[in-house]
Amino acid sequence: MNLVMPQRLMSRQSIDLSYNLETSFQRVVEYLNHQRQGQEHFTLTLIAEKSQFTRFNQAKVRQIGQVEDAVLRLGWVTNQRSSYREFPLTGDWPTDRAAVAATLEFLRWELPQLPENPYLVLPQGDRHSHELNFGSLLPLQTLVTEVLPAVADLDFAGIYAGGLMVRAYADSQGQFHWFATETFSLDYSLFTGTGMAVKGTFAGQDWDQAAYWETIQNSRRQLQQLSQSPRRIDRGQYRTYLAPAAIAEMVYMMSWGGVSEADIQQGNSCFGVMRSGEKRLSPKFTLSENFAHGSVPRFNEFGEIAPAMLAIIQNGELQNTLISAKTAKEYQLVANGAAEGENLRSPDIAPGDLAEDQILSALDTGLYISNLHYLNWSDRPTGRMTGMTRYACFWVEGGELVAPIENLRFDDSFYTFWGDNLLALTAHQSYIPEVGTYGHRAIGGTWAPGMLIEDLTYTL
């Protein structure tokens, strides 16, 4: 199968960098094919980026820099044994060839000492894909002048990260996949004089100055409300609006003992009672893997291509789990392009019909929760999760923000708050990006609406 994606308008610099990386990657693949012997197989993956980072504090630039990095991961397979090593891709062929040769020598020495793996998956198929999703980012020379004027009078702190990210895969069977995307994220906080904060993100592929301005204005309005003394809320059940950032934290939990078929087979999944038919969610709730957004590649570490759209929960009913090639082999199932960890890579919760300007009136009296953190399962088999409120969270009366609240802990089952207690979802989805930079800039994010929930349980 040859998957070809349309190219968007891209910068000359990004075109050149993507082309040069791809040329270097292909050269390594050709070298490895010439080095193979007998029943040896290999997989080769690439994680690369050229990113601009700018750190702000008190509405001033405190640090600025650029990272250009490319790391290869070579997996070598023979006699039901496998291992891997990682090393840099420099683009200088003599240097890269020496690194590949040294890595291959080590792997051939190591493999005979390892135990056999009965569930080892060998490369197979001849799939190819080439996807380029380039955008329109802020040029370095105008980044500061575009970002700071909107917040110059505020205690503004944050990190802007933007640039090219590349993911690639090739193997000894001839599969080859290339994915490049240009994205940005501005992860920021606005602080009051007492240390309380409003948290926000502005992210995407095309910088829109008007949209950025509106995002900051919304944060300003919340910041003004935080100037009041926080109200202590007794534990109990309250009608609650969960903003998209809070929903994204909950969706993350679905990759931790939820959507994985292996976890269901091993009895570790909160989706087990949905699989058995004992539980279902609200017909308003639909969760999918949606690769049409173009923020992450469809191929996985086996070279398999996931469907462009895979419904996980459709109108409250469990439709699919994520099945990797290893799980499929172990349990005699059919893989559906899932990553080895069977985690959500491009989660998308379908929107509803609640207008943004009607959120507070629909909430009427209750809690407006902007963010959550420290989430964990309190009883995973029953879908019960717990976590803390964070940043700008408010008590609402008569459809008006009254006062910020002291931190609360919620503890409830998603079979309840995404079940009968799910009242409405907003008509607008927000993109909540992954903003981690551990090892490399994270890719992708969650598309989520806000949700209005009846009687969410708070325990502390």
C-alpha cells in the first residue's frame, strides 16, 4: 500500500531540512540492507526536530535558543531474539556509517546472549507512506513582538516551542514511512499578586494573531476573578463544568489500563465491564483515534498504518480497543495499527451542542473547573478516578462567576460522570497539545470539548 498525503504550503528551510534528513535516513537503510546476513531482520526509526524555544517570565524574555537533533533507533532481530540501540544521525555519511557499523557489531554480539521471545513480531508487508503537514509559524525575528504586547502589563510566564518535527520508520522487508510536521505551542500562566494563576495553551500549525489575542483576553477575564478571596467548598456532589484542558487529563487516563486490548485480556482494564456489557456510557459520548488532524503519524513501530479514524467508544458503546501486533499474536486477534504500548496517540472526543457563551448559564450554580492534575485510579475496575483541581477554578451562582475556590479533590467513576450524569458537551473542540520536552519535543495532543456534568463527587 502506498499512502500519499497532500502537501501544504511550507517554508523553504523546512523543505530542505526534511529532504536532507530523509536522504540521510535512506542511506542508512540501504547500508543495513547490504549488511544483513541469513535470517537477520532490522527495524529503523527516526525521531528528529528543529525547534525554537523561548522562555518568558514576568512578560520578559529570559532564555532563547534552538535545538536541532536527530536520533536513530536500530532494532536487530535473529533467531527469535531482538535488541536495539540508539545513536545520533548527523547527516555526515562517514560519521553516520561508522556509528551504524559500531552499533551493528554490538547488537550481533549481544543477541546470542538474550533469551528467545515467543511473541516476537517480525517485520512484514510492503507499506509505504509519506506525509507532510507544514504550517505557518512565527519567524524568530518577530516572535517576541507578536507574543509580548498582549501580556506586557501582566505577570506572564511560559514557554514557546515551535518548529519542524520528523518521525520515520523503515525495515528489512522494504516498508518505509516518513512523517514531518511543523507545529507550535505556547504554554503559559498568568499570576496574581498573591501567587494564584490562570493556565493556558495556544497551539497549532498556523499562528493566528487574532486568535492568540482572544485567548489571552479570556485568560485576563479569569485572572480578574482570581483577585477575590478563594471560597472553601465543602465536600459533596456539585454540578460541574469541566473545561477541555481538564477533560484532556481524564482522557490521558484511558491509555493507562483502559483502551489497551492486552489490559482487557489480562483483567487490568477499566473497560472490562463495558466489554462484558455490564456498563455503558452516555449516548452523547464518542471517543475516537482521529489521525485526520495530521498532528501525529499513522504508522507505528511495526510499520503498520492505523485507520484514519477508529471509533473506540461510539455513542456510549465500546466499539474497538487498541490491538498491537504483539497482542494480536499472543491472543490470536487482528491488529489494528496500535502502538506497542496500545496507548491513544490522537484522541478525539466528539463535540456536542452547548454554545460557548451558554456555558455559565447552563451550569447555573456549581463549579467551573479549568484544569486538573495528579490524576490516578482509585478503583480502576469500576472506572473510578481521582485528582485535584488546579489553577483558575470558580464557584458559580446564577450563571455568574462568584469567587475562586480552594483546591478540591474529586473521586468518581467515569461510568457515572460520562454516563447518566453527562448533561452536555460544548459545540467547540479545543486542541490541548502535548508540551513535554523530555528527550525531545512531544508530538500530538487531544481534541476535546468542555463537558457539563451533574453531581460530580468531591471528597476533600
